[in-house]
Amino acid sequence: MMTNKYDLDNTHVKIYYESTSEFEKVRDICLEEDNWLRNNYTRENLKIEEHSGYGVLYQTSTGKPMVMGGVFNDSRYPPNVAKQVNRLYTFPDFRMTASEMTDGFRCSCKLIDALEEVNTYEVYLITMQNRPARPNRGFWKVWCKHMDIASNGAWALGTNGYIQTCPWPVQKCWQNFVWKETKPGAFADWAPTTITHEEWTKLEEGK
């Protein structure tokens, strides 16, 4: 049952292509939280102009930002491939309990759909690094389960281990992933290199 907190009819998406005063207010709310990934969202590390659309899902009745993320390819992937919901952030008021995850992920899917409407990539990736000192991938398995339900099976689960997301041989640059293609066979044609969990454990953590 959809809870009021995640009522899709009470949400709307706005996509930004450059930094604006409106978006910077959203960023400031994000940076109020001192979590382990806070540095990812600073002006230095989250540049709207490097994305082909960076979206924010808002709760319409309150104007509160719920979740944000963008489409990204800085040439580290082939030109037909992009990361989806890059620099993903869920705002504290809309964090999910275990029983809310499917409904919450449906909100994320609304953001994803809006971003895909303004892009033409043939393959999209969603990646997630393991949390420090929690390399058993338990959260990732739960994430995949609920994302599969919320998206009606639109995303192929990354069962082949980890995919490289930045050009250094460290753990943080090899991440869990799911993928989706808009052109049949595009992912197979790309045939990206992946590594196993055992191979990942042998890498340095990275900074």
C-alpha cells in the first residue's frame, strides 16, 4: 500500500542543466547532514554542468526535496553509456524503513524516468559502492530486490560482480551495479570488464 510519504501524485521532478539559486538551496539542505558521503555533494565534487540533466524529485505539497541524482558520462564510458542517478542522495525526511523500501524506490524510479526522457543513451548503469567495513553486500542484495519490484523488472541485476566507475585500482572505483538498455543488445556489445567479489576484496580501499 502506498503511504502518504511516498504518494507519487504529490511529487514532481525538476531537471537542472546548470547551477541555479534554486538548486543551491537544495544542495545546502543536503550539506547540512554530515554523513560518510557528504563530500560527494559539495560544489567542487557535484557540478551540475557535468551532467546531461541533474534532477530533483520534490514533494509538491511541501516543496521539500525528496531525492536527487543525474545522468553522467565524462567520457569514461562509451558515448552510448551513462550512469543514471549519479550522485544520488535521499533527503532524511524521505529515508526508507525496511517496509517502505518498495514505495520509496518508486519515487526514485519517477526521477529516473524523467531523466531518461531528456536523454538518448542506449545503456544506463546504477552503481553503488560498498559501505566501509561492510563488504558482505547484504544491503545491496536488499536494494536490488526492492528496485526490481519498484521498476517492474526494468533493471538487470549486476550479478557479474563489480564494474569500474573511476580509473584507479581501488575498491571505491569498483562498484555494485544494475543496468538497463534502451537498444537491445547494447550492453552485450559494450561487454564491460567486471571483477568478482573475491578480486574486489584484494584491492586497497582507496580514499
